[in-house]
Amino acid sequence: MNLNFKLNLEQTQKLIITQQLKQSLAILNMNMNELEIEITKEGQENPVMEIEKKDPIDWEKYIESMKRNSRKEQYSSAVDNSDEKTNFENMIRYEESMYDYLKSQISCILRKQEDQAVAEYIIDSMDSDGYFRESIENISKTLKISTEKAKDMLRVIQTLDPAGIGATSLEECLCIQLREKGINDPVLESIVRENLSMIASKKYKDICKKYKIDMETVGRYCAAIRSLEPKPGMIFESSNEKYVSPDVIAENIDGKFVMRLNETSIPKITISDFYQNLLLNTQDEEAKEYIKQKLNSAANLMKNIESRKSTILKVAQEILNRQIEFFEKGVNYLKPMILKDIAQELEFHESTISRAVNGKYMLTPYGLFELKFFFSGSPSCEDVAANSIKSIIKDIIDDENKKKPYSDQKICAILDQKGISVSRRTVAKYRDEMGILSSSQRKEL
């Protein structure tokens, strides 16, 4: 064999293997929505592939069904008797945490890890309305950094989306939003900073007299102020909805938990009969080569999707094995566990486990959980403790009088009676992370 030809062949084979491996790793790392987009994209680019999507159903009803059946220990019959057994495509709604959204922006803006850490600490210190009401001096003292450094990081946070976030007062919040809108009017800014109460009290004539402006200008100023958001963090309680479909489902069948894949959430790929027949019957060698190339591409994609499903199921099954008390008794029984534990048991690389749990979700009788939820990063078990506290907070809210819901401060007091000492800010943060509305929004008439 010609030496140059042999070298070129080996290089080509290595390139193909590398591309296949890259696709395999990328697909394993994708969440369900990303995978659906990738399959759709491949289907549009590859004519031999036919993509079949499932009709959506109401996942929320399915969760409620699981919860009811978990109390009766009749999971199997309830699922088997459902007309929707094979239609698990409808999405479950959840809201992105304000804190996570801000931190994701910080990671793109700040390069130094120490700066990111300071900014994230300040973000965690903000209330659910998006305000920073702590003392900069306390932050600098706690983190052992200069006051100027803390102020710099706060100023960075105040440039983030949504506009007005990280403000220390209502006046500052509105002024930040005015500048973001490109409204650079010294008189309007002065009114907002010093005499906002006059606008609230509708003392328009006094404003005209004080600032030597006419009533028409005051009207424009009022309209500009009304267009602003006094609580920029509140948008995270009603918008920015994302949709999640579980990758795996934990079910109790005859008193024993089993893990299964949510097969129907992934669009089904089939090979076009037309192109199969064309490959067999055409005499055009160029057309044959093209079809073979596209068939290989489709086969590799299907193989990588099957590999993804197999890996995720193995990881989920091992989570079930190690966290069986969680599934049988509830969130308070979550045990410390790290990625390395699963990697060693399954004889996978730790990075493979990380990809398998990243953005993947499990549906349980207690709700929808990201697979990362089951892992705690250190022996201190802080994450486990946080999840337990969240569970208790949820129980407190579930049992409250819906006409007189508990404030975050009241929940804090109830936790204190149970021997759990956390701040009101922490209660608000955990409540936000669970997607639970504030007391005023939970109130029923």
C-alpha cells in the first residue's frame, strides 16, 4: 500500500472517530430540549432522516396523579389505566431563579474567580425584589476585602439585566432604569432622587413651581416614571418560564421503586423508505455515495442517542440504589453523595457522570428534580441541609391558611421553633428557588 495513502487513510479514520466522539459527548451533555432541537436540526439537514414528534399532554396532571397514588401505593395501576401512558411529551413549568440568572451573567462578565465570588456573594445577599439592602461595609468585612472592591462589584451587578437590579433604594433603582432607557434628563433624575413622594402624592403644581417646568413636562415625567419597574426582581415570579421534560421517571410498582426512561420525550428517528429504495435501485454512483454518507450520519446520531439514554438510565438507577430512603420516605432522608461514588460503581469517568446529570431531570412522587440535586459536594452536607430546610418550608406553606398565608418572617419564626435558625433572606431565597410565590401572591380571596 502506498505510504502516503496509508497515512491519509489513518488520519481520515482518526478524524471520523474524533467527530463521532465529539458528537457523542455533546449529545450526552444536552438536556431534553437541546436534544430535541439538535434532532430537528439534523433532520432538516439530512434528507434520509424522518422525525416523528409526539403529541403533548398535561405533565402537571401526571405529577398530581403520581402524588395521589404514592399515598395509596398504587403507582402501577394508575399509570397502566391512564390514557396518557405513552404521551409523556408535555412540559413541566418552572421558573428560573433570579439569583441563578444574575450569576450566569456575572460568569460571562468577570474573568477573575475572586471577583466572581464577591459578586455572587452580593447577589445572594439581595432580596427577592432585586434590591441590595445589606451594608457594603459588612460585605467587605465578611469577605475580608476592601470597601472599594465591594462597591466595584456592586456597580457591576447594577449593569446587569433586568435594569435596576442591585439598587440600594427605590430612587436608585428608578434612576438606573432611566439611564438604561437612554433618558438623561437632570431634572427628571433630580425629581426621582429627591422628590419622588411629591409624584406619589400628585403634587404636580408644587413640582412645577419647584423645578420651574410646565404641567405638560410634569405629565411626561410621570409617564416615564410609570414605565419603570419598582421591583425588578418580581419579574422572576411570573415570567422567564422555562419548560422541562423528565429524562427518567421513578415509579413505585408493587411496593418497589423502579427507574425507567421517559422514551417518548425524544423525537423518534426513522430512515426514509424513499432513500432506502433509491440506494438499492439507482445506477448513479455519486447519488449512492451521497445517500450512504447521510445514512452513516443518521446511524451515528441514533447510536449516540441510544448511548445517551443508556448512560443516563444507569446513572439514575445507581442514584435510586444509593438514595432509596429518599424515594421511600422523602427529601429529609437525602444522603451525602458525590459524582465520584457513581463513577466508581459504574466504572465511568467522573466527567461522563457530570455530563449525564447536567440538565437532566427525574420525575418522582415528590416532584421533578434535576439529577444534580442528589449530589452534595462536601462532607459538611450543606447542600443536603439546604434541601431538607426547603422541604420543611414547603410543608409549612402547604399547611398554611390560604386566606392568611405566612410571610417569610413568620416562616422564619416557625423554623426557629423547630430549632432551625435561618434568616428571612434565606427563607425568601429558598422559596424563590422552589418557585413558590410570595405571601401576597399566594393569598386566596
